[in-house]
Amino acid sequence: MGSEADAQAKTVWFVRHGEAEHNRLLATGKQQEARALRDPRLTPRGCAQAKKLRSNPLLSDALSSQPGSAAELLVLSPMRRTIETGAMAFGATQLPVALNPDIQVSRSCARRRLPVATASSSADAAGRAL
């Protein structure tokens, strides 16, 4: 393992989306309303959380413009709330974006009686947010 392996090494940061409408509804005991939302948006609090990521010291390398340190690709689930979070946190970096449905919440949440929202049109959602 020499410098060639080091040159190909990548750092991966994982960030959860900000508070979305269904999270707020669940917190206030409105489970049926939360389940009815198909692709909820971020709440004002969720937007503030996403914007706050810009100043998070754990993400300072990812948000920098330093070659070798800065993020090179933003991978998001096609959920509106993740696209909104990514746009607010990383939008100024002009990173290429890849939407990947394999990283969204699975149906196993439904078996645990948790609401599972599904993405609206990925291209439409990404176009509005980014």
C-alpha cells in the first residue's frame, strides 16, 4: 500500500436531512397526517439546520476549495427534503449532484409503523432545489 492507494483514497461524509414536515407532525402526535405526506419539504427549522451545516467544523474540509480536501460529488436520495438540505448546505460549492434512490428510507420503516415518504419526480425536485 503505497502512495498510489493514498492518492485514490476518498473521504465520505454522511449528512441527514433537516427537519421535514412529517417530522414535525410526528412530534406533535399527528401520525396520520405525517403518513399522508408523500414527499415532504423541510420546515423553516429544517432549512435553518441545513444552512447551519455550512459552518459545521466537521464539514469544513468538504466545503473548502482546497484540492484534495474539498468534496467532489454530492450524492443525495431523490427525496425533496434531502435535495433541499443538499442545496442549502452545499449549493454554493457548485458540486455535481447524483440522485441515488438506493440511499432513501426503506420499506422496513413501514413494518415498524413509521411513515415512509416517496420521492416526487427526481428531476423535477432536483431542478427546483438546485
